[in-house]
Amino acid sequence: MAALKVLVGVKRVIDFAVKVRVAPGGAAVQTQGVKHALNPFCEIALEEAVRLRERGAAAQVLAVSVGTSVCQETLRAALALGADRAVLVQLQEGEGPPGPREVAAALAGVVAREKPQLVILGKQAIDDDCNQTGQLLAAMLDWPQATFASRVELEAGAVRVQREVDGGLETLRLRLPALVTADLRLNEPRYATLPNIMKAKKKPLEVVEWAALGLPPPLPRLRVLGLQEPPARGGGERVDDVAALVDKLRQCGRI
Ligand code: AMP
């Protein structure tokens, strides 16, 4: 079991604390000059993989990102958080962004080269909320999958996963190789320390061109026709007492 390799998919997204704005033209969000970060669910997936290695249940953690060269920054962040190696499946500027099917195909290509026994992805990316990559990848690999994991334990030749489902908890045992997607309560990710950020600069980061994986060009299958910001919120109003509040709520039909 100690030779087990874990592959973690990490996505670069706009930082969760940034207020997302629609870009001029209305068919994309503003990304220029905006702070980006590792997708929070990918941080949880990575933390789990690093903990498995720290417990001696896994030997190596490989972080993989699919995107343009700016994703190298995301991979350096993953290396600072404990990944041993990183691979960028690189798209050229102007290509993409790849949809979940293209990302899953690229990750499947890296799985074929790297032969990990366990893949952990986030349950969703907070930018497009598409929430499909793990399921698509498991189907492409024909591997068992456990989505929305809140606990992961490795056993001989298998992984035991607890999932939060409506009305309780479900425990699954999957034969390896297997795919797991991480839910919010799986763990609390660590922060990168300065020494680890420095060490990450020396860890191996391999760039693999999209075409080198033998994949067809990542042509988008859907086009975003328009985006709209939610209507601006009206200002608040102070009232003197509870009776006035109840009166106001009645007037505007809220009670
Ligand atoms: P999504 O299906 O886009 O909501 O994303 C779910 C998970 O798939 C993310 O948390 C990542 O683990 C993985 N993923 C999605 N897009 C990428 C990408 N471009 N590169 C690497 N992993 C990705």
C-alpha cells in the first residue's frame, strides 16, 4: 500500500473573496487583473492526499492542472501545500477554457501515463459550478467512484469512503484504482508556510502540451451567449421598534 500514488486535480479559479464582475461585451466574467487561487474544493482534495501520504498510506501526491501557462502558479501553490510533483496539461493562449469533458479527457491521459491508484478531485469548481468532471473521468476510466466524500480511509487494495447523503451517512468500499470527489467537511486544509513556499520552487513541475496526450483540439461544445449581474440591492431602512418593523413587513407583503 505504501507505493500508492494519488493524483489530485487542481483548478485555478477567481479567488472566492473577489466580487465577480461581467466583462465588457457581456459574454464572460472579468478575469484581467483579478486575484486567482486554487479552487477551495481542490485544496480539500489535496489536503486529503497529503494526509494519506503523511500517515504512510500513500507514497506520492501528484497535482495536475489543465489550462494555460498561468496555471503553473496554481501548481506551485499545490506544491507548497504538500504535493510532491506537478503536471500541467497546457493549452495555448486563446484555447479553451476547456469544458468538463475536455478536462476529464486530459486527466484520463495523465492517469494513463502516471498510473495512480487513487484520483481525488474537488466535488465542484466554484467558478462554473459544473460539478461533472469527477463523474466523467470515472466513466472514461471505468473506475468505481465515490462523490462528495466526508471521510476517506485506505485499506488493503481498497478505499473506504463516507458520504453525506440526504438523511444520513453512506459508507462505500471501492476496489482500487478508484476515484473520489471531496466534499466540504472532509478536512480543513492547511495554510502554506513560507519555508514550504520556498521549497515548492524546487519541486518538479512538468509541462505536457495538450496535443502530446493525443487529444483532439479542445473545441468548446457550448458558447456562453450572455451573463448578467444580479440586480443591485436596495438600501436598508431603520425602524424605531418591533411594531413598526411588523407594519413595514406587512406593507411590503413579506408577512
Ligand atoms: P467541476 O466539475 O468543474 O465543477 O470541477 C470539479 C473538480 O474537477 C475540481 O475541483 C478539480 O478537482 C477538477 N477540475 C476541474 N477543472 C479542472 C482543471 N482545469 N484542471 C484540473 N482539475 C480540474
